[in-house]
Amino acid sequence: MLRLPPFEYHAPRSIEQAVNLGAEHGTAAMFVAGGTDLYPNMKRRQFTPQVLIGLNGVEELRGISNGDGITIRAGTTLHQVSNSPLLQTQYPALATAAKLVSTPQLRAMGTLGGNLCLDTRCNYYNQEFSWRQALGFCMKKDGEICMVAPGSSRCWAVSSTDCAPVVVALEGRVRLVSARGERVIAASDLYRDDGIEYLGKARDEIVTEILLPPADGTKSVYLKLRRRDSFDFPILGVAAALRLASNGEIESARIVLGGVGSRPLECVDSARLLIGQKLSHKVIGAAAEAAWRPARPLDNTDSTHSYRKKMARVYVARALGALSEQ
């Protein structure tokens, strides 16, 4: 049985208390919400914080509201996100992505903010301590080289969050709060193309809100490829969001891939091909081809990288085909 390392636990009742505790304990502390990602990592000794600051008791981090756009507080569970009538109606892709995360039990505990901050994954990293010690530690934890690309100077662990590609495709923003103050950034700026330093937020900042713009007729969809549909992480995720003019032509488009790099991959060329067009079979095929080219999955998750790359074309075409029928 894998056991958690010893730690001191704090249960603040407000965001202010939480960030002040983070400032007080510095690098010895980590924030935890549902813990569905952090606790397994702690059991494998990928993280050994001396202090955990629990966010489950912070009521102001829960709930969904509709005003000038939709505000989802980061502590809202994935179950609540997936079952929100508001999101199912206006932004169905996010409700779908939340519903496809893991199992019902973990969705009841895991939060949207936690899923957005999910640790990057790799076959050489997500193993118990004794396995990694026997093979030799990798660059992401305790080692010096990337086992996937030994000649590389960086870590290639994969972003495996389902919700991040959707929030990026929807042009969402996130509110970050620390004892130093708060700031709002584009969801795309929350991620870096680095398997180790994969988040564009400081260690003492917590995600408190996810801000989505008014839907204004935006259509969205999320598709997920995984070996076992019951609970696996994505080996490919496709989020697509389109807004159509009254004549059926596409006014704006965003296509974002997950599971193929250390951050969500925005398919800029693919989206550009859609602007001013109608969703014909020819247009969908060209956009899918353009999305396939920049996808460069490596052999560090389930299935082969060549298969995952080929499926990027297939799943983008399926996503756009689904949007044409909405």
C-alpha cells in the first residue's frame, strides 16, 4: 500500500486566509482542493510538501453565476460543472469535458480549478518511487535527463487536463489571487510549453475563478480519445468553438488540442481556414489536415505517438462535423 508522507494540514475558511497561509509557509506549502491529482502524486513521492492548505472549506470558491458571461468558481466540482443546465445550454463542450474526467467518485471530489492545474503526465514519471529509482529518475523529478528525449534540454511530460483545451477554445480567462494581490489572465497564458514549469502562475497564487465571455451564439464541442472510455486520461482531446453569422459563414473559430504536448495546442492555421467559410465537407477536411500537422505527440503516454498524431486529423474532422449538425 502506498502511503502519504507526513504533512501539516490547514483548513482556511476564506480566500484571504488561504493565501496568507501560503505566504507564511512559502515553498514548504502546497494548496489542495479535491486532491484527486495531488494525493496520488504525494503517495508516489513526486511531491512531499510539509504543509497542505486545504481549499474545500472555502465557500466563496464554489458556484456558477451568469452575468456578463459565466463565472465558475474554481472550487466547483467537476460533477457540478457537468450537470449545470447553464453550461449544458450555453457551453456544452465544458460540461462534456468535465463529465469525461475519470470516474463519478473522482468527479464528485475533483474541482474545475484542480483540473485546469493538473500536473503533466509521462510514462516515466507517473510511477511509484521504487520503480523510478530502479530505472533512474527522470528530469521532471530528481533526475537530469528526459527519458522520452534524452538529448533534449527540457521535459516533455504531457498536459492531460480535459477542461483546459475547452476553456482556452472558449477564450476564457482565469482570476489568480495571492497575498500580493490578484490578476486576471487569458486561460491560454496559464500554460507553458514545458513539462516541469507547465503553469504560468506563481506558486503562491491560487485560481479562484474561471471567466467565460457571453456565448452570443457560440457553438462548442469536446471529443476525447482514450483506451478505456470508463476512466482513462486523454491521449487526445479536441475542443472546438465556432460562432456563425446569419448567413451560415464562420465569424470566429478556435480549435485546441489536448494530450499532444506539454500545454494545450492552439491550431491557429486550422482556425484561420474556417473564417468566412461554411462547414462543408471540403472545408472540414482542410481544417482537419491543418490541425494534424502541428500535433507532435511523443511516445510518453498510452498508445503510439504515430497513432495519436493520425487521430488528431480524424477527431478534428469529427468535432467540426458535430458542430455542423448543431
